[in-house]
Amino acid sequence: MKKIKEGVYFIPGQDEMIPDSHVYVIGNILSGDLSIIDAGLMGKGGYKIREILNAGIDLSSIKRIIMTHTHLDHIGCLPEIIEKVPDAEIWMHISEAESIEQGDERTVYGMPMFQEMCQAQYGLKQGAFKLEVNRKLEGGETLEIGGMVWEVIHIPGHSQGCIALYEPSERILIPGDVVYADYAIGRFDLHGASGPELKKSLLRLGELDVDILLPGHNRIVEKVETGYILETAKQWAPYLV
Ligand SMILES: [Zn+2]
Ligand SMILES: [Zn+2]
């Protein structure tokens, strides 16, 4: 677990054939009120829990798991993590929360062919990710958690219920799969995705002052250039129609 800033920790994903999302742990350790952001791919929960334990964190201080969105590479090992922190709440955007509660996994797999492949390869059953969501976020909330303040921003386009978490004092952005380092963005061809929505979301993120970019995959950026997200939005705009 790498310390990015006081109250912000990074556990890199371990990609297989399918990517495994990064996990961030947010909250001041001494607050005893920590949040895990995203889970990862199937089988990738164990090492993440071990990294948290190795950092000297008592699992009882993990109060919630906040999902940036519910694609398989983020939610795959959520059941494994819940097993280790059974009292933690699950928070996510309302538009994906309702599907998850109903066992509608079209967003989880993104497309039917991928669903068949993963169910065969990983022995996943229909409804494997059906669970109760404790808090349904809508965007616009200010979360006072772990002795920090994080703003929730709804940024659909990569999927319907994508959210970003933004910490304004240190200018830290956790955008899930919406924007990555190196002018890359999330794909916009899966269930619930939309190019025009993604463009709007990128422009919305482009309004923020961001120094530290902590995406769901690939490189993290600890010194973001001014205007980086807006420039990324501009480069992609012709394709997001
Ligand atoms: Zn995704
Ligand atoms: Zn992802």
C-alpha cells in the first residue's frame, strides 16, 4: 500500500487476461473511519486485504466500500472483500445500485458475449453480484468521512453510474475509468455507455483543479499538468458523438 498523501493510499491492481482495478484507501488512519474505493477482479481481493493489514490497519476501521462503477474488473472481488469486512457498507451511484440490487448484471459484464465467457471461465453464476447497497449516491454529495471532505460527482458515459471522488484541498481526483493518465479515457461501447455523455463528463472534470489523478487502471499521476483533463476531453471530442 503506497501512501499518496495523508489519508490517501494506493493498492495497484494486478492485471490478468482481464484487468484488475486499482484500489484506493481513503481516510486518516487514526480516524478509524476508512473507505475502500473499488474492489477489483475475481481472486484479487486477498492480496489487497493483506496489504491493508500489513499497513497496520485494523479491518474494523473499514467502514465502507465506495464503487466508482460496477464493471466486472471493479466489482469482481467485492464479495471476497465483503467477507473480510462484513460490517462495511456498500455505496455507489443510484443508477447502478438499483441494477445490482435486482441482480441485473448487464452493466457488470458490459456485453452478453463477455458475460458468457466470464461465467464459463470463472464459474460465476447469474446473480453472483446481487447485493444490498447501503447508500445510493446521486452526485453532488459532500462526504465528510475519515476526517476528510470528498465531493461526489456523477460522470456517466463509461457506464451509467460512474462517479468521481474529488478532494478539493489537496486537489485529488479519483475518476474511476472515465479518465486515465496519458490522455486515455474509458471505453464507451459497453452496456449503458454513451459517447456524448462521456464528453460532458470529461468537460465537467475539466473544470476541476486537479494535482493528483488516481484512475482505476494504469499509471497514477502525482503532478498533473494544468488543463490536462480539458485537453484530454478536446482530443477525444470528435469521437464522442
Ligand atoms: Zn469500467
Ligand atoms: Zn476498470
